[in-house]
Amino acid sequence: MKRVRAHLKIYGRVQGVGFRWSMSREARKLGLHGWVRNLPDGTVEAVIEGDPERVEALIGWAHQGPPLARVTRVEVKWEEPEGIEGFRVIG
């Protein structure tokens, strides 16, 4: 199975709205690996690895986020997969 890695930075009202925990739940449902964390500048950063279609699905979810989030922008950088296992919420 092909594996891809996406590095996301998510802007808007994305801290204090359950974004990290919701993303973690979605990632696990999709069988994806990686991590998500809040950054001091008010954004959320995430690294996602797994099947290309499933990674794209989670990126699509990130544009909306959980109900209380107001996402204004999602930056995506494609990187070489590192073979991360599991999905962690950092912080």
C-alpha cells in the first residue's frame, strides 16, 4: 500500500474548540497515523501519514473541523513518510 505524509497548519478559531481531539478521533477512524498539536501563534499543526485517499479525506475534514471551530485556511506540505505508528495529541 502506498503511504503519503501531509504536514498541515490550520488557521482560524482552532484552539479551545476541541480541534485536536476531534482530529485524532477522525484520524483513528480512517486508520491514519501522526500527531496534532496547538502552536503558540494560535494555529494547529498536524502531521498525517497513511493511504493517500484517507489522508486527503482528513485534510478535507480539517477545512471544517469540529462544530465550534472556524477554519480560515489550511496549509498543506507534502513530505516523505517516516513510518509513524498511531495518532497522538501533543500537549
